[in-house]
Amino acid sequence: MDGTAPKEAERPRQSGLVTRGLLPERGPRRTLALATFISMTGGGLFMTGAALFFTRSVGLSVAQVGLGMGVAALAGMAAAVPMGRVADRRGPRETYLAIQCVQAAAMAALVLVHSFGMFVLVISLTQLASSAGAAARGPLTRGLAGADSTKYRSYLRAVANLAGACGAVVAGVVVQVDTRGAYVALVLANALSFLLCAAVVSRLPHLPPLGERDSASGTSPAGRWGVLKDRPYVVVTVLDSILSLQGHVLVFALPLWIVGHSAAPQWLVGACAVVNTLIVVLFQVRASRGVVDNVSAGRVAARSGVAFLLGMAATSAAAGAPGWLATIMIVAGVVVHTIGELWHTAASFELSFKLAPAHAQGQYSGLSATGAGVASSLAPSILGLFCITWGVAGWLALGGVFVLAGLAMPYAVRWAEQGDSRCGG
């Protein structure tokens, strides 16, 4: 009794937020969470008002904005894997910090854009930096996450969703003001968020470049394009990219479906976004608890595909229904779809870390970011064809694609785990 009392007294007290899992304990993980909140608040602010800034303030047409964004997305994909390798070789914290500074400069340069050519150049630079940042962030998070990396990444995603919602609220005020000065302030505020994020990241501990860790462990570094030789991981990435199309269903296809193909009230567009955000913020960490290894991640990915089909079937049933019933069906579809989103995100986090060799986290994060980038660039065309042009049949068909991709994931994971051919492993 006497021997244990002093030890109990020496233990630092943790706040209720920490014990309830709402806040990481003091240290690098809380610091990275703060950096995430700052960065994603700026991101939510910019993404909500970007289209209006480019059209109403810069003077570009909607077609020009769409074309420029498409070119920028392609440019960004080219940076992910090479910059991931830089993070592996030079250290993820230093690489990520430098990229945040580049993003700040590129974002601030947008206020100087007054022509389509200049727009394409600058927005491509911002996308290059964004893709590079995503690739560097992977090994940084891996190095700080500890044993339960999936749970921590799920927590960071909940933080990112909450921050994005906060930024969107502020952007709504800017849109109401609707002046050149307000839009410029929006862009510069996002640029400032990158600098603040860099300042917070500079407080993180140094993580040795993977080249140094390789020398200590005897592991051979991956070649410059070693990740592309890992065919099982490439297949997992392709399947995960197909499933990641679901992230655009609620933000692209659903608003068009509500307004143009259902009798539901238009305010339901915003309400559905709120429902989705609240579910992710409240339950993303909880959804990750059953994902403890690659096998369980494969099973959860398969389950997510079924949830997407059920959610999209409910949403498609709103067509031709009276307004009250259409509203109920769409809300139910959003809830079920979001449950699938929680499962897919948890599985994706686990697989992107655990299937990637420790000595090439940057490269592998870069390939994952490239897959997500391809999905994002193709999403408007794919969802427009399936969900809007083909109508109810298209919603069901796309749901079927998600089911097939999900069911294939456990087999791809099993192939990847057999692993003699894995890069450097």
C-alpha cells in the first residue's frame, strides 16, 4: 500500500477530454492533431468559396475553372511518389514543413491571378504541393502514431472533418458578402493556415530519414519506383481508389439528385452534409476499433461496399416519391452510406500503413495519394454518368461496383500478405 501510493501520486492527471478519447495526451500526437485542425480549417474555408472566387472575383468561366482544376489534378499526381521518396530519404517532418511553406506561397499567389493561363500555372503549383504534402504526411503520421495507428488516423480524420466544417461556416459569410476584398481575404486566410501549420509542425520531434533507419536495421531501401513493382499493393490501391469514389457521392451526385430528380426540399442538401459530418466526427474512431490487422481491414472494406449499395439504393428510391417520403429515403441513404464511409476509411488507413514496408512509407503513401487523386479527377464524370444520366439504374449499378470492389479486397490483401515479392521485404 505504502509502496504504491507515491507512484499513483506521481502520475500526471489527464483531463476528461483525454480519458474520453476526445483529445490525445500531451505530446507529438496532440501537436500533429492541432496542425491538422489548422490546415483543414483553411482547406474547408478555401474549398467552399474557391469556385466563386475564380468565377466572380478572377472572372473565369465555369468551364475554364473545371479545365484548370483537371489539369492541376493531373499535375499533382505526378508529384506524389517522387516526393514520398524524398520524405523517406530526407526525413518526413522536414519535408512536410517545407511543403507547407510552398503551399502558403502558392496559395497567396492566387490573388495575383487575372488570366486563364496564370490560373492554370498557379493552381497546378498548389496541387503539386498538396499531393507532395499528402505523401510526406504519411510517414510523419506513421512515425508518431504509435502502436494503434489506425485509431489515431481515424481520430485525425474526425478532427479534419470538424475543422473543414468550421472553415465552411466562415466561407459562408464570405459568400454572403460577395466582394473582391472578401474573396481575397478568404484566399490569404488559407495561405496563413499553411504557415501556422508549419509553425506547429516545427515543434514536432525529428524523425530520422528512413535511409538512416535502413542502415541500422539492415533493410535495403526501396528503389526510386520500387512501389510500382509491388503488384499486390498496386491492386489494393486500385480497389481502394474505386471505393474512394464514394466520398464524392454525397458532395457531387446527391445535391444534383435532390434538386433535379426528387421532390425533397432543397435545404436537404445542407442538412445531409451536416448529418454526414456529425456521424464522421462522432463515430470514426469507434468504427476503427475492430480494424486491428490487414485481414480485419479486408473484411471491413468488403462490408463497406455492401453499405454503399444499400445507401445508394435508398437514395435512388427518392425518385418519383412524394416530398416527405423522398426526404426520409434520402436521409436514410445518407446515414447508411456514411456508415460505409466510416468502415472504408478505417480499412483504408490500416492497409495503407500495414501493407507498406516501413522503409518506404513515403513512396507507398505517394501511390495511395495518386490513386485518390485519380479517383477525385474522374469522380465528376463517373458519377454524372451513373447517378444523373442513368438515374435509378445507375445508382444501383454504381453500388454494385462498390460491392464487387469491396468483396475483392480480402483476396487482394491475402495476396499482398504472402509477400516474398514485396519491395525491400
